[in-house]
Amino acid sequence: MGAFGPGPPHCMDRESESTSSPAGGDPPFPGPLPAPSGGRPEGEGQKPTSPPPKGSVTDVFDQILKRSSTLYRGNPDVLREAYVPPRLPHREEQIRRVAEVIAPALKGDTPSNLLIYGKIGTGKTAVVTQVRQDIARRANLPKKIRFLAVNCATVDTHYALLQTLGNSLVDREEDRIPTGWSLDRVYSVFCAHCDRQGGTILLVLDEIDKLVKNSGNEVLYSLSQINTELKEARVGIIGISNDLKFTDNLDARVRSRLNEEKILFPPYDALQLRDILEDRAREVFAPNALEPGVLERCAAYAAQENGDARRALALLRVASQIAERSGVSQIRDEHVVQAKSSLERDIITECVRTLAPHYKLLLWAIVVTCERRRGSLPTGEVYENYTGVCHRLSVPPLHQRSISNHLADLEELGLIRAKVISKGRGGRTRQIDIAVPASETLNALEEDELLKGLSRRRGAGQTNLFRFETGTAGSPPS
Ligand SMILES: Nc1ncnc2c1ncn2[C@@H]1O[C@H](COP(=O)(O)OP(=O)(O)OP(=O)(O)O)[C@@H](O)[C@H]1O
Ligand SMILES: [Mg+2]
């Protein structure tokens, strides 16, 4: 799976942040001076002041405040990820199947464990959240059902998972599981909390693949056989994953226990995404705020990228923000095109920022060389250039074999492209090229303390002057 997968939610907040006032160290405020303290209240008997200089902070804020957007009639947050809509078009079948798997719990029987698979943005979390909310709303269920939902991308160790689950079953501070106990003790206290709760407890382990990746099988092994230890409660597990192969890494016993029921969420096609967008658009936008074809354009882009509903919604939201900022009364096709490139830039930057140090050094070496050559470079040279950068920074380089794996990972993340070039007489070489905009990638890389020294060497507009062989900057062309 590429890192361009789950769009990090913060990347969509860029627009709202970009209007904030500049950080300290600015020149003196150029707008009209504030009224002296003790003077008349603002606006009372004051002479009209001259308008603030165009482009000043005051002018920008004045323009924003004057603009009353005609685009929205509802809360634009409806387009954000956190909003769970009342209806999930094109997921009726999956909702029905999840409800059927859970149904035995309504009568006090133990439900089967369930694994939900599907690519990013296919509505897995939204469907399970909606089912949970529906059950929580029913006050008079014949048997007690309690959902405990955890995102294993953040709670990804054996201890932390049992601790988090256990602590969500207690109200009193003194009953909470602290850090520093043995795993056995945490497990038995968790079991005791479950028994005290009684009824059916459904554990929703969202992004369960991350847990397995970070902590292996063990915690799932304990949880999947917990019913043999419980006296008053029954536990069912609902695992959610966008890695279709994660069970390959599970112990056979754990795999068969978790896999009692499986539901696959297929990607949405463009028509389905359009329906999803239309529902939200009806809630948020004023009549005529959308030029015909805008929803189709957002849906088509998102359908090309894995059929991801999150991406379709982000495109519509960012397009509406761009239109709002330009002060126009309609969201147009061009705003969606701009939204697409803005989101792509943010995703690349975020992906690059979160790379481990040697990936950054390797990527930096590749980007700078490709820039210098205005083209690709053979894999053999990549290692040479990477070691040149490491020497420059006095960082011990990794072994060549390890760097080959790093290259494969960067390719999988979509940051570089590798092509095999035939050289005649059966000879072939692999050429590496960058798959992302060079300057944004370098800027993101050079935010890292480790690479800051390289950025100084590169200097403004001198990307092409770094000589790997010597690790020194060349002189500017005359
Ligand atoms: N059928 C649908 N109708 C309305 N909104 C939807 C639908 N499917 C997904 N969404 C919305 O798209 C966004 C992404 O959905 P969700 O978080 O459920 O995806 P996911 O499959 O869990 O993705 P990931 O694997 O990345 O966690 C959410 O804002 C969700 O509300
Ligand atoms: Mg999810």
C-alpha cells in the first residue's frame, strides 16, 4: 500500500492556517494607530480613518470579514472526516452483514469474530461507527452490549491495548490499570473488568494490521481465546484493516479464530462517489453554489485514486475553500483542479516528513542528482551518491543491500520510479527517477535537523551544484 493512501486529516487544514498573521519579528504594524487608551469608545464620534494599505494584515482581515460567503447554507464541517453522516449510500449490504454478525449478541449469545477488509476510504470505519451508534441509541435491548473501540495505529502494543481496553471499562480512578505492571497482571485485571461489566463486549480494533506489524500475534492470541477465561461476559472481536494480506503474518490458530466472518468493502466507483458527495453537498451548500459537473469531477478524480470517499470529500471541501477565498459565488471546475494539486502537495510533504533518517538521506541524494541531470540515474550510482551524502554529514552509511530495500520502499510509497532499461545484447540496467515535485520534496526533507547542513550547501536555486563525489558545492556557473 502506498503512503499516499490514507490522507492525513491535518493536510486538509492548510488553507485555514495560511491566513494566520505572520510570526513575530515583523516590521511595525502599518495600519491606522489604535485609539489612545481612555479615549472614546471605538466608532463613537471618530473621524473616518483612511483605509488600511492594500495587502496589509488589517486589509486582509477586513476583506475576509466583509466577505459573507454565499456558498454555504450549512456547516462546512459536514465535509470533514469526523462527521458521520446519517446515511451511507452504497454500503447498505455491508451494514446489513455487520449487523447480522453482531445480531446474536442482542439475544445474549456470543457473536462470531469478524474481519472487515477494504482499501482506504471505503467506509469501513464509518459503517462500524454507524452500527455502534445505532446500538448505543437503543435503550431497551434485552441483553447488555458494550462496544470498546480502539485505533491500533495509535495504541499499537500488547500492554497499551489491554490497558486502554481495561481502562475504558472503569469509572473510578483507583481501578485504572497503570503502566509498569506485568502483562499477565494487566490481562487478568482486564478479564476481571470484563466480568464486572458482564453481557457482550465487542472489541473494535480499527487498523488491526498496525497492531500485528508492531507487536506481533501475542495480544490477538490472548484476546481471541479470552472467552475461555471469562465467567460473566462474552467478548467478540471486530478487526478492521486496509491491508488485505495482514492475516498472512498471523499464527494459524489466531488467523482461524479471527476469520470466523469476513466482509470485504470494495472501492467506490465514480458514480457511487458522486452519490456520496451529493448527499453532503445538499446539506452544506446553498442552491446554485456548485457549477454543474463539480461533483462529477471530484468523484472522477477520487475514483482514479483507489475509489476513496475520503479523498472525494477532501477535494470538494478544499475546492469550496478556494472558491470562498477568491470571493466568487460558485464553486467551479477550476477550483477542483486547484484543490487536487494542493492536496497532492500536502500528502507528499507529509509522507516525506515522516520518513526514517536513512530514507531521507537516500531520497535527498536521488532528488538532487535527478535535478542536476534533469533525468534519471542508474541504481549503481544511487548508492555512491547516498554514501557521499552520509560522509558529508558524518553519518555511517547503511550497507548496499539495505539501501536496495530502502529503494523498493520509496518506490512503493510512490516517491520514486524505477524503470528497467534494455541496453542491447541482453544487458539491462535499472534507472531511478523521482516521482514527486523536486523543490517541495527537498524543502520537506531539509526541515529535518540532520539534513539542514545539506540545505545550506544547496543554497537558493543551486540544487544542481552539489558534487557527491567530493561532497562539496561547486561554483555557480558564470
Ligand atoms: N458510503 C458512504 N457514504 C457517505 N460517506 C462515506 C461513505 N463511505 C465513506 N464515507 C466517508 O468517507 C470518509 C472515509 O471513510 P472511512 O473512514 O469509513 O474509510 P475507511 O475505509 O475506514 O478508510 P481507512 O482504511 O483509511 O481507515 C469518512 O469521512 C466517511 O464518512
Ligand atoms: Mg478507517
